[in-house]
Amino acid sequence: MSLRKAFLSRKFSKSFRELKSQQDGNQSRRGDRRIVHDSAELDRVSDCVESTASSWSTLLPELLGEIIQRVEDSEDKWPHRQNVVACACVCKRWRDITKEIVRTPSANGKITFPSCLKQPGPSDFPHQCLIKRNKKTSTFYLYLALTPSFTDKGKFLLAARRYRRGSHTEYIISLDADDISQGSNAYVGKLSSDFLGTNFTIYDSQPPHSGAKPASRRSSRRFASKQISPQVPAGNFEVGQVSYRFNLLKSRGPRRMICPLNCPASGETGSSEMKKPDHGSYHNTVLRNKAPRWHDQLQCWCLNFHGRVTVASVKNFQLVVALDPKGDDETVLQFGKVGDDIFTMDFRHPLSAFQAFAICLTSFGTKLACE
């Protein structure tokens, strides 16, 4: 009886293995057919995407302009502003029309494309920004403030890192927070100081006007930066200076500074596209710091920052146009401390975000000859 049971058990096991192998074969064949079916489906979807993209790129200019204009009018603040940038990324035709519709920061008060960082800010109100410092890496990050809060993350604009070059210091300014070097495609300019840290020179990666000659230093950049303006040669072109006056007698008072700059023209009716510069696209402007007043009760020098600066610091300053034809001392740039490593930067016409950031970077570091 036990032998009969063992025989039937072996026979049943063999039949079960054969049946299982047959089922596996059927599933494999069905799987092959399913893979072929999925591949065909993928090709069909790819064809649909290509035809859809082609249909979007062949829209009538009037209809396409109307679509982009509505997006421009509705998405006026970041992060929704990224939808305007997305329109410019569809294809070359969309990009050209988007650049024609989106106006310069001085005209609409909005920062949209990287080229806007080299164009002057609005005249009616300042762009409110935050600078966050990382002392360990000597890195500084510029953000466009989206809310009145000083702890707001904001929209990243520029980054800079401090390097020691022999007897002087350089700040490399980049569009990429993770790639801050002079050899990067995100390189937009730099700031260079003298030995005492009292005189600074601002260099732009693009020429301020046609015929401008790059700096002859060995550190001058020799290959193109394609993010701002790919149609013009790249290098290091001097566009401004920042000088702090000596205070050898150590008399009581804040830092005094003067800034001769080549400021870009407003171009109020032009588009936001960065075109090839000419002699008329820049003009000379001299800025000076606004003189503070001495407060007898507080026993300190005071400036009205309208709540945008909360911590007393020798780094705080306000700049006005030195020879203003209007005769008023309207602040075009103010910089001040609000935390251990957080500072506010508010700028307006005629300064660009790049120039304002470079000027504020000069305030970091000890200046023994000025304090």
C-alpha cells in the first residue's frame, strides 16, 4: 500500500511540474506579445507628442502672441512667474515672441529672465532682496524677496564666493549656486579689491558697449558665458568702482564711500532681451553714501531704513545719486543687517541687480583704514 502511494505521489508531482512549465511558457509568450504591444504604444505616443509639438510651434502669430500675453499678465509674481519662462522654452519661435512681450524690469518691475539681472530696476519702487551669507564657505546668495518676512526663502538670483588672490581678494559672481567659478558657463562677473580692501573694481562678463576692451589681467576670462548674451564676446570688462574713504585719524563716524558706475540704459519701451550693446546703452553715474545723523539719546549714527534693517552694523549704508539733477536724495540702494548672516538689499533705477549685489559685497570684511 505504501509503495502504491509513493508511485502515485511521484506520478502526480511529475504531472504538476509539466503543467507548471507549460503555463510558464504561455505566460512568457504572452509577455513577449505584451512587450511588443507596449513598444508599439510608445511609438504611437511619441508620434502624438511630436505632432502636438509641431502643431504648437505652427500657431498663428496673433494667436500665439495672445496666449503668451495672457500668461504674462496673469503670472506676475514668482513662483508662478516660471510659467512665463516655460513659454520661452517651448521652441525658438515661442522664445522670440515671449522676449518681445516681456518688458524690461524698469518698465514692468519684474525679474523674469537671467538677462534681467543686468538691466536697471524699476524707478517707482525698489526691488526688495535678501543676501544670505555662509561664513564657512565664504559664499553669499542673493534672493528676490517674495514676502515681507526676512526668513522667506525667496527666488534665487545670484551667488558669489570670496577667493584670496595673493595680495587682493576677489568675489566670483555666478548664476549657479553650485558652480561658482570663473570658468563656469554661469559666470556673470566678479569683484576685485586692493590690498587694504578699500578700493574695489566691478567686472562684467559682457562688454558694456561695442569696442570695449577686456581687462589685461591674466585672470581675465577667455571663453564665452552663454547665459546672458551669447552673441557678444565674454571676458572681464570694467563697469564700475567702489572706493571707501580713509579714516586714518579714527574719528567717530560711519564708512564713507563713492561709486562711479557705468549703468545700463533703462530701455523703457524695449523688450527684456539682452541685445548687443552699443555706446548709447550705458551712461556714467556716480553714487555716494547718504550721510547719517547723530542721535543724542541713542548715542549712535542713524539712518531711516523704513523697517528694512533691524540690527546696528557698520556695514549698513544707503546710496544716492551724487549729482542728482532733481536735487533730492532719493535712495537708489540700501543695504543692512537683519540677522547673524541675513542682510537686506533694496535697489532701484539706475542700478541693476548685478551691480547692486557687487556693491553690497564690498561691505563684507574688515576695513582697518576706514573704521
